[in-house]
Amino acid sequence: MNARRISSVAACFIILSLTGCGQKPAEKSAAKVYDIKGKIVAIRPDKEGVTLDHEDIPGLMKGMKMEFMVEDARILEGLQVGDEVQGKLKVESGSQMITELKKL
């Protein structure tokens, strides 16, 4: 009886282990890109982030004031607090990053 129980537990473990093997890691964390539009409230001195008072981002979040990291500091060149902007927000594996931002 004990050997039968061990075999059942082992079989369950193998089945559960294999159920996650059907997806490649890239499929699990595929990036999604959203349009973003709002007003610049603050720019970090190191130019690694920008705070936007943004409109709703359909399928992601309601409008709010929020800081976003930027993919490259050059994205913020020529922009300043008070500018109305639009751009692209990449969401991947729980992180969010501005990849493009242009003054309106």
C-alpha cells in the first residue's frame, strides 16, 4: 500500500511538472505596447524617469499621475514640465517603460 501511494504521488508530480512545459519563456512574458497621452508633471534629474498625469490607457489602467521609467534618457530631450505629450508604453513581466514620447 505504501509503494502504491508513493507511485501515485510521483505520477501526480510528473504530470504537474509537464503541464508548464508547453510554453516557451518568451510566450509567458510577451511585451505589450500601449499608447499613452498626458502632461509632464516632473522629470527626474537623472533623466531616467518621467511623471505623467496621463489619460486612461485602455486595457491597462485608469488615468492618474504616475512616474514611468524611460527606455533611454534621449526620449526626454527637448521636453519639459507642462508639455502635453503622447507616446508608447511597453509592459513586460510586470515592468512598465516609456519607449517613445513626443510633444503635442
